Amino acid sequence: MQHLDPEQAALAALGEQIDAAVREHLALCEACRGEVEQLQATVDVARSTLGESTLESPPARVWSGIRTELGFDASLDFTALPTGAVPIADRLAEHVAGAEQVAGGERRAAIRSLEEHSARRRTRRVIGVVLPALAAAAAAAIITAIALGALPAAAPSSIPLAAATLEPLPAWPDASGDAVLVSGEAGRVIEVRLDAPAADDRVREVWLLTPDVDGLISLGLLEGDSGTFVVPDSVNLSRYSVVDISAEPVDGDPAHSGDSIVRGALES
């Protein structure tokens, strides 16, 4: 089976129009489909970081190294390229910067392939020798900036809001655990950990209780010793501030069994 050429894969990853034969090939060929999905992931990462920061101009030694690596004459000044090529360099720089956490030359080559293809479609007037040199120069400059720490550090993926030490209930004297409430991309999330003897005929369920135990909300079943549970936006955590993990019989009854293993109040 003949696989897609790089240009067809780039078009598909960029979400541009592809013909029916290419779509049919992607539906049948797992290898090509995987390659396009990898390129799409790179594009998504790159596009998600547009506008986050202004890139610093690399020092002269970076341009000198690029000229040497590409075999260009030492008199070639990348900073004095035609005006029409500058937006291409800017777009390429932003996209490569967004891929700073993608390791390996193969992924960086995929980014250059995608951006060079897009640039060719939009700026036919750019000289054929200048465009590849500019793409490689921008990629090398951003990679160097990343290595030197010139780009801003990524924001933390989650922010701790509160925590609880989960104390054992009388029937479970050897149990222990903890819970952490964090805010992240999924909203408010509680991460719980439990260390307790297993009970083969029961499952473990995580709850939010009021301090007076006059109200409760189930967050779901705990599989294994740890788990992560999304807290719906409608839940008032100033009221439902106690984390409880119970042992529940598999009897189809959604109510709390009354057999709590550990329990503790969230405190900021």
C-alpha cells in the first residue's frame, strides 16, 4: 500500500481540504492515521500558546551557528531578510515555542514541515532558498532560547486549595488517608489516598459530608488505593467540607452504608 506523502499528511493535520482518496486511505491505513494524529497534536500544542509572550531576539552567536550548520556564506544576514518573509518567521517562531515540551528531532521536523507548507501556500513570492533557511533559523533560535531559559515557565497545571488528613473510624483502627482539593483545567478536583485493609465483599465510595453529617454527596467509587474526583460547580464546599470514604456492600442501594473507613475536614 502506498502511504501518504509528507505534503498530504501536513494538509490533513492542518485541517485543510483533502480529497476523497486521501480520506479513504486514512480510514484504512493505521500508520498514516497515526502520523497525522501526531502532527495534529503538535499543531494543537503550538496553536494553544499563540500570543502568550514576546520572543526575545537571539544573540549573534546563534545566527552564526545556524549559518555554519546550514553551510551558508558568513555574509548572509538573517536579520535583513525581505520584509515579506518576516511574518512567516514570526508564525514559525510562535508555533515552535509552543512545542517546547515535545522531545526529539522528529517532532521538530514535523513542525517545520507543517509551517513551511503553510508558508508556501500563503507567500509564493518568497525566494525558494530564503524560506527553508528562515524556517530552520527560527526553529534553531527558539530551541536555543528554550535551552537558555529565555522563554517563560509554563503555568502550574493545578492549584492546591485545601487539604484534609483522613482519620480512621473505630471499626477501622489501622486505616489512614489524605485528601487534597485542587483547581485545574477540569475545575475543582479532590485527590484522595487511602491505606486500609481490603474487604472482598465491599467496595469503597468517596463522599462529601456536612460537619454535622446532616447532608452528603457521593463523588464515586474509589478503585485501588488512590483516585481523583471532580467536584461539581453546584457543590458548596463551605457546607460540604468533610471528606469521607466508606465501605459499601454491593447491594444496589445508593445510600451511605454507615460504615465509614476514614474521615477528615478540608482546611485551606
